[in-house]
Amino acid sequence: MSSTLVTLALRGDRRGAGGRGWWLDGPSFLFVFAAALSGPLLARPLLDLAGDLRRQMRAAVWTPKEGQHFVYRGTPLTVREDIDHRRWLRATELRRIAGFTASDGALALSHPQHWENDGRGNGWLEAEAAIVHLRRDPGASAQRLAQWIEREVAFPARRQRERLGIRVPPPRG
């Protein structure tokens, strides 16, 4: 972006110098010709500046969300990551996608180490425990969802933990 601003400043400076020359020397045909050419000379850097601003705005908006936005068959799934790089899935969204009927209490009893409640009443199930839970369901849609969670959510987190040397006990199934 700085090179675009430098180009814009240099071309604007030339335009200003031409206007100053016209002001001091009086109107001339050469100034009218130069004024007609200055529009296209300034248009390109202004368009480049607009493109640079757009790219920077997109980066500013989406960088904090990187690695947290997941969509399964058009349905968004909220994923959060803790300090141990374990990924947690919101239980209500899992129910909406998979259609399983296990309540929050049942999930908390079957996976006590891999279940959390935040202060706002949302239940979160760790991705590894969600895979174990979905693998128990005989339905094909639950199996596809478990495979998707393993591939897109759990496996990248597992690899990151391995690289960092973090050991997390696997869920019992």
C-alpha cells in the first residue's frame, strides 16, 4: 500500500506543480493538455489504493476468525480452540446437523473430561469425543459427520499438538 501512496503523492505533486505554473504564467494551451492527461494518471493509483484498502479490510476482519469457521454441508459449525489446542464443538449445532438426541447431561456423563459448559448455557463437546459419540450412531449421516469432523477439525488440531509436544488423553469410547 505504501508504494501506491507514493505513486499517488508523486503524481499529485506533479499535478500541483503544473497548476502552480499555470497560476504564475497565465493560461496556456499546454496546461489544458496536461490537465486532460492528469485524470488518467491519477485514476490508476486511486484504483490501486482502493484495492489495497479492500484487501487490508478483509484481512483485518477475517484474520481473527481464521481456523474457527467451519461449514458442514452448508450449515455453519462453531469451533473454538483452547490453550492445549483442543477443538470444541457447540453441542446444539452438532444436534442440529447430526440429529442425535443425547442431552447435555448425557454427554456430560458419558464424556466428563471432554465436556464443558460456558457461562451462557452453551454446551461444548471436544472434537475427539464428538467423533467417538457419532461413531456409536448406526446412521450413515452420523458416520459422514464423524468422518468430516475427524478430517477437518480434529486431525489438524492433533497434528498441531504433536508438533508442540502437548499430550491429551483420548476419549473413552
